[in-house]
Amino acid sequence: MPIVTVQQGPRSVELKRELVKQITDAFVDAYRIPAETVQVWIQEYPADSWGAAGKLTADK
């Protein structure tokens, strides 16, 4: 059973729903497995809890 973890900033429920569908479909197509065996976990972090290029995302 594949488990995919996505770490990201907050997104709408509609966008997360589409992301989960597309990730699941990719595993079904690539591995020829039932969709029911694919799990997608989304971990969201506020902009003041991560950064890139030496700056907090909240400061951009």
C-alpha cells in the first residue's frame, strides 16, 4: 500500500481534493494497483513555519 506525504502551505479543500485524486490516479496507472490501496497524507504549515533561500515564506 503506497503512502504519499505532501508537505505544503495551506490550500483550499478543492485544491487538496484534486491533488489527492491526481496522485492516486498516477499510482493506479504506474503500479496497476487498486485506488483503495493508495493513501495520501497532506501536512500543511503556515507561512511563518517554513522558509526558502534564507527567508521565511511569511516575509516574502
